[in-house]
Amino acid sequence: MTLATIVTLAAEGAEHHGNVQAETFIYGAIAFVIFIALGLVTLSYRNVANRHSQKAEAYAKAHPDAAQAGHGHH
């Protein structure tokens, strides 16, 4: 076999007749599902600080010296 024959056979085997968009749609669908799942995880942390405000207030009353501590409160 010559190099030209091998290249010709490889080119014939590489020919592809089909809808590339339909074949690659699954990649976009998987990315979309992952994006939605991560969005739901992010949304689940919404308003978490207010869910425990009673505990935070009770702790602040029990520890008045700790009420001044925190980020940016010197």
C-alpha cells in the first residue's frame, strides 16, 4: 500500500453524512442540566441568615462582648 492509498482510504472512512447539531445536542443538554442543578443549590442557600436570627440574637444577648467582634468591627 502506498501513502496515497492509505490517505484515500482514511478520507473515505472519515466522511460523515449526518446532522452534527443533532449529534452534539446531548453536550448542551448535559451542560444545561448541570447549570440548573447548580442554580438550585445556590438558591437553596437564599435567606439562610434570617432563618437563624433568633439564635443569633440569643447568642448576642448571652455574650455582649462578642457582639462587637466580627469583620470590620474593631
